[in-house]
Amino acid sequence: MDRDLFGYGGKPPHAEWPNGAKLALSFVLNVEEGAELSISLGDERNESHYEIVEEVTGIADLAKDTHFEYGTRAGYWRIMELFDQFGFQATLSCCARALNLSPWLAKDAIARGHEIACHSYRWERHAGMNKAHERSIIARSVKEIENAAGHRPVGWHTRSAPSLNTRQLLIEEGGFLYDSDAYNDDLPFILNVKGHKHVVLPYAFDTNDMRFQNGGGFTSAIDFANYCKNGIDWLWSEGNKTPKMMSIGLHLRIIGRPARMAGLETIFKHIESKGEIWVARRDAIASHWRTISGL
């Protein structure tokens, strides 16, 4: 597989964000609760990656199960209230099985003005998947999210590593405006995939609340807030010449904890105080990028 280590070569295009914004800021709220590997849901094993580093094997892990349940039972509502308060919109990156178990969530999020994107069926990486199996997973995910949300998703993001076939399969499935299976830039870019001009919106693991988990580096709410504020400030300054894009990753069960919410609120207040920032859904950013790219 060819790799592009040059990118825009230090001469990125002018993003022309709406209203002359210096920065496009995308909040991605990952909805994975009930899609994690879980023997209690009939999976082959239990998920081992969450805040408690202890994998239970052979039997249902009730600690892990209830840890994930916190996201939909409590975290979601707290997060949505804060987004409503500031009038910001987000992209909800949803595993299809999570929406199957919480169909109310898609309808509620859409009613609040948020985007529903696809985060595969289960919360699992696609690297190494058999091509035919992966094709069926993508098709199933699209169908079940469409059933839950009332319209099909136009965005895709694999947990961590996609396969060598993922992007091509997304094109073959049809209907996808963009994917976020890249971590290599501060701007969207266009790829030619089998003759199709496809938008890639890079994601980020550093400006991400998953770093509250064991060994991730964030301990208090202010750690998360300060790190994201530093990223916003730097890219906002660069935006005087070449406006950029920034992603902030959130998870219901992580940022939704009471002791962490103040960090998200601090970030929201910082955005308001700076101005000239376009807080946008990823489908809006992808559509804009297609427009300025002449597609």
C-alpha cells in the first residue's frame, strides 16, 4: 500500500471556512455502549480495554458491562445538555449494535441537530478482517443505523485500525461522503479511490478523552481542557494565514462522568471567548471541502 508522507508539503490550501473562521472544530461523540465485546451479549470474549485494567475470561464481566452502561444511562444526557446550552453541534460516531440496544439515542440526537455517523457494527478494529466478512459488516452497519436513525449514515470511522480494504469497500457500498480513518493531517484531503473522489477527515487520539484511561496522561478535568485549549489556540493562530481543522474525541462513558464534565465546559467557554471558530458536524465539513475542491 502506497503511503503519502508529504501531504500538502507545507503549503496547505486555504480552507475558506464559513464566515471567515480561522478554525473548523469537530466534536466527535463516540457511541459504543453495548457494542463492546461482551460474553453477556453472546460475543466470543469480553472487552479488555476500559478504565479498569482487568480482563474477565470465560464468563460475563458485570463490572465491565455496567461501566459501559453508565454512558447511556447518565453520561449521554449530561453531555447533550451542555451541547444544547452552548448551541454546538457534534457528530455522533455510532456502532450499529449500540443503536440497536438504545434506539432512542439516535432519534434524540437527531432532534437536537447532531449527525449520526457509522462506527462499524461492534466496537472492534477491522485490520486483518476477511474482505467478504468486512463487506457484510459495513452493509449491516449501514442498514441497522438507517433503521435506528431514519436515514443512512454518510460518515465512517473504524475503531483504531481499518483493513487494507475498508476504504474501497465504503466506496463500493455507496452513500458515504467521508471517512475518518486517518490521523495524518490538520486538514481534510481528497483521495482517488477506484475513480471516486473521496473525502478523508483526519481524526486525532491526542485531543481525546480516551486519555483519561489508564496510562493516557489525563487525570483531572483541567488536564483535558488545557491540552485541547492549547491545540485550539495554536491552530487558531495559524488560521490567520492558513485555516485548519481540529477534532476533539469524546465518549459517553468517559467525559460524561461528573468530575470530567467541567473540562468540556471549559473548552466550550474558550471557544466562545475566542470567536472565529466554526464548530461543525463532520458531514458539513466534508461537504464544504468537496465544494472548495471543485467536486
